[in-house]
Amino acid sequence: MPERTAVPSNLSTLALLALLASCAAPSVPLDVREVPGIVRPAIVVDEAPGEPLAAPAEPFLLSMPAEAEPVDAPQASHTRTLASYGGQGGIFSLTLGIQEKEDRSDWKPVDSRAAGTLEFAWFFTDSDLALNAGLGWSYTRDTGNTGLTTLDAWTIEFMVGPKYYLGLRNTPFVLYAGAGVSFTYEDIEGGFYAAPSATNRSSDFTLGAYGQLGALIRLNDTQGLGLEYRGLFGSEVDLFGTTLNNGYHQVALVFATTF
């Protein structure tokens, strides 16, 4: 019978040690990293051998970024002031002054009158150009030389047109200008105190064009006080069978406030 070859005991011992070493070696976790176009594992090495390893990171999935929804930029908006160079709202104006008829000789003795206006300028856009609408009036009474006769003259005027405000930077002044169409009702009535039934009266409607220029000094951000010139042109009325030029020149104090 053939002889058996004995396996060296030290070889068996080495194999057993190698098996034990492989079992005792720490496991290496995998961390998934994103690389454009591919996903590949990366080896994470423990910094402190013997301590428990951290849980592996969640896999990072590749995906195309969603397109961001467009975000509208906030719109600049503010309440109008007398020198804000734009803003929402409008300006209310009140004037009180003296009106002189253009042809004074034809209108004597009612050629000079107290007069005033109420106006609203509304800004539809964030600019200094507004649509202006107003109501004006004038009135005078003449009693004659004897004091026994009276003559009353009064006017109601409606006007509409554009109006532009210009705040002078670094100053307290605000300038404005406007123009437009004027619808005027003129009325004159005269008689005797002793016999009011014998009065005579004549009235007429007329159409013309108006223009205005003004300057304000700001009292604060929303209010101002100043002077205004206003004129009426191309307007005629027929009173007591006579055609008269209804144009006038008017100078007045003006108070303005925003709303």
C-alpha cells in the first residue's frame, strides 16, 4: 500500500488564522455620489477603527432639475404726495380769487367778480399727468349810483382736461399747468328794489377753452398753498340781444391736498 503524505500542522494553523482574520475585518460601507451622467459607488473609510460605523447615506438619485416657476417682481407702488413724482391717487384743489372780464367796457358794471373753483385731478398711471375735472363760479352785484337799482351777474362753469404736476427736486415748490374745454352758463338779472316784478333777466350757455398755471409751496407731504392764473378764451354769450366776449382772466389763491 502506498504511504500517506502527512499535512504539516503549521499549514492548517495558517489557514485557520486567515479565515478568522477575514471574519474580524470591518465591513466597508458604500456611499453613492452623483456624477453628471453616471452613478458610481465611493468607498468611505472609517476614521476611528474599532468604533461602530455610521449608517450608510441614502442613495442620491439622478434627476433633471425642475424648471423654476417665474416669480413676478414686486411692483413699486406708493401713495401720491405733492412731490412724489408719481403714485396712486389724486389731488384736490380749492381756489378763491378775483375774475376780470377780458372786454371790461362791454361788461361794466359787472366786469369784476369774486370767483373760485373746485377741482379734482386723478392720476390713472404712476406718472405726473392727470385728468382734471372742475366746477367754477363767479358772482358780483352792482347797486348803481342811486342805490335803488340792483344788477346781479353770476357764472357757473364746468371744465375738463389734462393737468400736469412738476415737483422741483430739493425745493418746497410744485408747479402745475392744465388746459381743456369749458362749458359756461352766464346769467344777468337787473331791477328795482321797490318793484322787483319789473326785473329783467337774460342768460346763455357757451363753450370755450381754458388754461391754467400755478405754483404751490408744500406745507407737508400731502398739502400745499400757492397762487394760480386761469384764463377763458374763445367764448361768447348773447345777453339782452347783444353778443359779448365771455373771456376772462382770473388770479386766485389755491389750496391743494392729495387723496
